[in-house]
Amino acid sequence: MNRLDPASQAWLMSDSPKAYHTLVEVYLASGSAYFWSDGDVDAVWNGRTYSASGPEIERDTITRKLGIEVGESTITFRAGPEIELESMPFVQAARLGLFDSARIILRDAVFALGETTPRVVVHLFEGQTGELDVGRYSVQTQILSYLVQLNVQIPRGAFQPQCLWTLYDQGCRVDRSKWMVQGAAQGGSARLAVVMDRALVDGQYAGGTLTGISGANIGVSRTIRANAGSTVSLMIALPADVVPGDRFTLLPTCNRTIARCKSFGNIARYRGTPFVPQPEASV
């Protein structure tokens, strides 16, 4: 339940002109955070600036339920190609899964006319993203309360060939820092293919991540399509041209097979069961 102090209640009950806006906080799984307002000007609250230059925001009804049923809401972002998320057009970023497992917080803010700092802020809803409906210039997503995390398979383990752990997580325990390598771009690099100043094991970083740590692409990450020799090919082009000397980090990924786990020297923690017969073959 949201409670207001007497002064705020008195102001809300008064006849003074007021403006009502929604403040949205989006926390991506990558660690990036975005703060938007559906108002005409930027809003400042709790030390953060909620940009009015982001996507248009359309909020649907909020459903709350008693017990352990999952509450939900729906929010629609409308954005042209000039609105970016993680250095790429907003809608394209959503199609590529950048909204997966994102955390979204909705707040109602009440302003006195002409002010950019709200006098009253009410926490409406928060949760993680569910199903997405991506259109040409819009992204509609469910927001599911954190109770959705209780919707897990019991028991959590399953008989399957692939490992149940995710690379670098607490179950896998592979040290990320030991497998991350750095290098500088060389001549001949382009937005879709970066030539590094070091030899790489062919295929070692396919499916992994390349991240800029200097130059115009600093902070930008892209999925690696393949690597051969010193060349790293990307799934999606970098937003800026690559200049010789720009530095990048490379981080491999895992396809959860025994062979890949052995390449990391982590077979003792492999959690797959590839030798269990399929149900139709076990009779």
C-alpha cells in the first residue's frame, strides 16, 4: 500500500493545477539502465533524470492478485529508428533479445505546473519482462511480478544431454577473467569484421561476445559469428567505424556439450546426462 505524508495529501486535494506523468525505469540483463518519462520535459527525481526524449510510453492496466498468483501489467514503447537502445535502434534491440529478463519499474508522478521535480511519486508496479510483441515501430511487453520466478520445474534438474549450468554462473564456476582476452584492432578492420593484433584459436569465440573498451565503440557489445586467424566476424555491425588501435575484449561462450566443457577444463562440474537413453529407446 502506498502512503503519503499529510502535506502531500493536502496538496493533492487542493485545487492547484497539476500534471500527471509516468516514470519508467528499465534495467537490462546486461547491466545497463534507462530512465524515461512520458512527459514533455525531462523529470528529475531521486537523483535521476527521466528523459522525455526516449520512446513514447503507453501503459495498460495493472492486475494485482492475492496469494502467489502472478500480477502483471502491459507497457508499449513506440520508437522510431532515431531512438536507440545499447547503441542500436530500439525496435531492433528488442528483436535481438535485449529486453529478455529485463526489470521494469513503473511510477506515477504528480507535478505542479512548470516544475520538473515531482511533488508526489507513487510506486505502481515492478517486475520482469514476459512476452514481447515487436512491431515496425513499437514494442509491447508484459511485466510480470517477481512471483513468476516461482514458476520453475520441480525438481529443477532434468535428464538432458546439455549441461544445466550457464557458463560463468555459480554452478559452472568457470572464471570469466581467465578466459577474457584483450587486443587492438589492426588495419583492414570494419564494422562487421575486426582484425585483432593477436592470433586466436579458430572457432574459440564463435557465439561469444566482443566489447569495445576504447575508441568510438567503447561500451558496445556484439555477438561473434565466427573467428578465424586474427579476424573476428560479428552478427551485427558495430555502430561506429573501427580505427586501428581501438581496443576490444573477447569472451567465449559455451554450447553446453561435454567437448566444450573439457575445453574449459571444467568437466568435473558438467551437469548434463548425455548417456541417459531417450524415452523411446529405454524400453
